[in-house]
Amino acid sequence: MAVIKTLVLDLKDLYKYRALIWTLVIKELKLRYRGSILGFFWSFLNPLLLMAVYALVFSVYMRIQMEHYPVFMFCGLLPWIWFSASLLEGVNSIVGRGDLITKAFFPPQILPMVTLLSNLINFLLSLPILFIFLWASHLVPEWPLVVLPLILIAQLLFTLGLVLALSALNVHFRDLTHILGNLLTLWFFVCPIIYPLKQIPERFRFLVNFNPMALMTLMYQDIFFYGRFPNFRVLGWLLILGVVTIVIGNAIFNTYRESFAEEI
């Protein structure tokens, strides 16, 4: 019960500092592409270029036989970019902002939240591109889209819990940054993003049920690509997992937060 009470208090702090969080998110988005010619347009170009590379490799060279394959892949690629970018940037969110951490009254949990929200905004801004591709492929989603906010909440909770834990642990174990990049590469390929679920051999398909990001990928594909409602039982399980993850992640964060200023 103590960890739940602490989490509630920390969430209240985040809400109290919502104006500061929003200011830092805007600053983060502006700094991300500062000095580049195209600037904020890279938020749209990066996922498009990544989709083009994977579409070339897997639909032309490796010849995955699937109608509207680039659109199918884009449905899973966008949420994965939000997830992986949040972890890769969030793991250094405490270490990289020593100037703020050393301030006496600055709540450090703001920094992982800023990283998560800035990448969420990039994801949301990329959705119109996905809708254009869906419309061009005559795959316009309808009523199942009403479930999208619940899927976003599940992914936000799950990702925030991981970012809180990783950002705190990375203060003491700096190798975590390098390990995380390799783990995310493996995690990407075990999610049905660049291949449909039916491509997984039947005897290994049960492993998808133990992979939260694979299950979320299938849900995004359901509502966007297939135009059908996802499995609500699985969605409920993912929401519960998100709550459990953020409770554990916040507990780990609070275990190390007192030592941040000393270690940085």
C-alpha cells in the first residue's frame, strides 16, 4: 500500500507542475530539430523514410506476400517509434539534465514524463499521414477507432513505468544505455510489425501473449488496418499491466532519487 500511496502523491506532483511539463515538452520539441533545414518536418519524414526502407527490404527483396503491406507495416511502426524513442531518450533523461536535478525543489520525475510526452506528440502528429495511406488504400477505419484512447493509455502507462525505472537505474549503471539499444532491436523483431502474425510458426505463436508490445501492435493493426475491434480481454490485461508497471517503475525511481544529485 505504501508504494501505491507514493505513486498517487507523485502523480499529484506531476499534475501540479503540468505547466512546467508542458513548457519543457515544447522546448524539447523545438530543440530536437534546431539547426536542421526541414526542422519539425522531420517528425513526419523519419517514420516515412523508415517505412520506405522496410517496405523495400521485406516486400521486394524478401517478398512478404501481403496486400497493402507498406500500410500494414506503418500501423505498427508508428507506435513502436513512440515506444522505442521514449526508452532510448528517457534512459538518459536524469543523467543528461544534471543542471535541473541539482536544484533543491525540482521534482525529477518530470524529466522522464517530458521525454514520453514529446514522443507521444510526434506519434499523434504522424497519425494523419497514416490516415492518408489508409484512405489511399481504401482501408478507412470506422467505429473501432473509438478504442484508440484506451490503447494509447495502456501504452503510455507501460512505457512510463519502464522509463521511470530505466532513467533511475542508469544513474548508477551507465552501461544500461548500450544494453537497451540492443534489447530494443531484438524486441522490435519479435513483434509482428514487419510481418503478419500468421508468419510466426504455430508452435511459437503463444509467445506473443507474453510480449506486451506485440499485443499492442496487434491492436493498432486491428483498429487501423483491419477495421475491427481488438480483443477487449487482452486490452483490459494490458491496462492492468500498465498500472502494475508504473507502480513498480515509480518505486524503483523513488528508491534511487535521493542519490541523483550525488551521482550526477
